[in-house]
Amino acid sequence: MKPKLQVLEQEIATDNKNGIEYINITDIARFKNTDRTGVIIGNWMRNRNTIEFLGIWEQLNNPDFKVIEFDDFKKEAGLNSFTLTPKQWIEQTGAIGIISKAGRYGGTYAQKDIAFEFASWISVEFKLYLIKEFQRLKEQEYQQLGWDIRRNLARVNYLIHTDAIKENLIPDSLTPQQISFVYSSEADLLNVALFGATAKQWRDDNSELRGNMRDHANVHQLVCLANLEAMNAHFIEQGMSQSERLVKLNELAIRQMRILVRQQMPASLSRDE
């Protein structure tokens, strides 16, 4: 289910289709009158300025837009006898800036710029709050995207790390239980280097928490952990002992965490450090 916007206590649905971001203008119309959303949208669409705006948007973004049919609508727009519904506009011009959806989460959706134009017609105040809330949603999505990238990076580095362990530390004669012990031992090497405790020590000290220490790590620690996994794989391939690797990884963790934390600090605090 797509995220919703909260604007002046009004819930606004969103959608994304073929790379185009849409906002539910039926929900926007409810801000003006809950029971007459279709009439409100219809009155907006019969306006000449609206028709021209929709037509220009389609010509800029839709190569299949039917310009001749659009011209016919533009000639009639503004006349007392002229009426136009979203469905008629879509079917007769091949428009993509407005879509109609049926069902529980249905209604008339408009591309975000068109939705902002409709919101301005409803209420300038509502439009400004809508734009602000939409920007907040985009920032949240970008942050989530960054988190996903970091999580995928950690997963890739984890595979590199386990492959290095398998190739260099596990003889063919070991049992599955022994192999598991080697993997957990190397995982704890990273835990001690970064968190200062093994997985068991952390669980004993935090028995009230669910999950493991990595589940409760912050973004900086996860980024650092991904780097440590890659470096440990490199150290293993060089034939370094576990005790040597622990010292180097701990030094690396301290240095990287200082850099990551400093980057997030305000400039004045960073200079005073």
C-alpha cells in the first residue's frame, strides 16, 4: 500500500504508476465538501484555464496525447453547457496526467503538479501544506533508499567476508558444527572490534532486549561494520592471525566511527573538538 499524506487533518492517498507520482485529488476535494467530490472535480475540469494547463502538461509529457481532441475541449471550455469528467478526458485524449481507480482505495488521481494546481483551486493554504507534506514524504523515501543501499552493501560485504573465511580458514575435514563455530568466532571478532563485546556478552547484559547487538546498531555502526567485514576478508587472505586482525580492526573501527560521527556534528562543535 502506498504512503498517505496528512494535510490539515485530511488524509491524502498517493500512487506511482510507470514512474509518474500521483496524488488522489478526490481526497483533496473532500477538504472542501465530503459529499460532492465528483461535482467539485467536474467544476474544476470545465474551467478553461484548467483545460489549457492539462493540455500543456500532456503535450510536454505524453507523446500519445491526442491534440485534436484537446483542441475541441479547449474551444468549448468556459461555456455554460460545457461539462467534462476525468473519465471523458482520459478516454478521448489518451491523457496520462489523470487516472481513475476503482475499489476501496479508488478515486481520481492526478500527477503531482496537476494535483498541486487542483489544490490551489480548492485552497491556497491547503496547496502550501500539501506541497510541504509531499516534500517531507520524499525526504523520508530518500532516507529509506539510503538505508536500503547501506543494508545491501553490508549484505555484499558479508558474502565477501564469509567466502574469505571458507577459502582460508576452514579445512575440508571439519564437521558442519565446527564450521559454524569458525563463522561465529569471526563474527565475534568483528563484534569485539566494533562493539567491545561478543554476541553472548551483549545478550547477557541486555536480556530485556529482543534480537542481537547488530539489530540495535545505528546507521554509523552498520556502515563501519560493512567496512570491517571487507577489511577482515582482506586480512584473512593475507594470512594474518586472528589476534593481529583484532587489533587492526579495532583501530580501524575507532578511526571510522570518529569520522562518521564528526560528519554528523554541527560545524561549530566539530571545530571545537
